[in-house]
Amino acid sequence: MKNIKAIFTKQLLSYIKNSARWGAPATFLVIPFLFLILAPAGVNMAVLTAQFVIMFVGISMVGGSAGFIIEDKTTMNLRFMGMAGVRPYQYLIGTCAVLLLVSLGFLILFGLISGHSGEAMINFLILAMLGAASSMLLGITLGLSKLAPFTMIFGILLGVGPVIATDFGSDMVAQIFHLTFTYQVNSALRDDLATFPMEAAQIVLINMAVILLGFIIINARVGLDGERLGKKREAKVR
């Protein structure tokens, strides 16, 4: 628990100090808020806001979580944490806890702009938070892997792909993204949330399980501190 608290505090301070990390999420929030003020009466704010919610979930959360681990790799913090006995699950919990807290704050505001209240608001938050958690896991997994330089591309695809599929009626894009967690969240948020979208939530949870498995496999090969990879290279040289 001590390690988790230390990681949480470090990552929270890092997030606050880095305006690039919270600048994009704030932009995704400001745009639908301006629509709420300026758009004519009768505009379906739930549908309009869903576009920016999914971009927040896909782009900001994938990029934000990957940014943490890339920064910690660059500054050698991961190596120091590994030497200090920090376990992968502790790093995962401490880092994701910061982003979950941030996501909850932003998504509550998104929900209010959408006009949700009561049970619809609760369903909105649960589903959107599941999507955000999946993005966090994906970002950390990509940041730990050799695909780290392409993390933002993955985030943009997951954030923009569902919007293109639904708003531009692209059947081909819909078929490509249909089983992704962002597509399911985006589709569910556009429907009536008076009842919980169980089918969409199940697909999101399956996505999350697959991503978590990927994290476990990559960590088993590389390790948070890179020591396992380093030992393999040394063994090959010998």
C-alpha cells in the first residue's frame, strides 16, 4: 500500500504540472459546453457530447497513461522503482488511480452537459469509466512495449474511428471498430441510458481482459524496469 500511495502522489503531481496532459481533455470538454450555450433549442446534446466523450476516452486516456510510463522510462524512474521493490500491479494501480480520478471529474461534467440525471447519469458514468479504464490499461501496455512511439496513433484511431463510423455512416469503418471498447461505448451513449447497456459493457470488459493479458505478457518479457530484457541480452552475448 505504501508503494501505491507513493506512485499515486508522484503521478498526480506530474499530471497537474504537465499542462499538455490535461489541456486536451479540457478542450474536449469546452467544445460541447460551447455548443450547449450557443446551439439552437432542440439539439440532442447527448448525441453531440458522445462524440467528445469518446475522443476523451480514446485519445486523452490512452495518451495520458502512455505518457506516464514513457516519462518514467526516460527519466529512469521505472528502473529505480524496480530496484526499490515496486511490483507491476502496484505501478498499475497507482497510475490508473490518478487517471480514474481525473476521468471521473471530467465525465461528471460531460454527463451534466449531456443533460443526464438520476439513473441515466449513473449508467453513463459506469459505462464511460469502463471505457476510460480500458484506455488506461492499453496506454500503459503500449508504453511498456516496442509500440510506444505509436501510442498516439492508437489513441486517435480509437477516439475518432467510432465517430466516423456513426456520424458519417461508414459501414466499413463500423465493421473494423465494431468489437472495440470505444465503439461500444460511443454507440451506447447515443441510446437511451434509462437502462444499463449490458451487452456493450460485456464487450468492453472482454476488451479490458484482453488488454490486461497483453500487459501481463509484455511485463513478463520486459519488466517495468527493463531488467528482464537486459538479462536476456547479456545471456545472448555470453
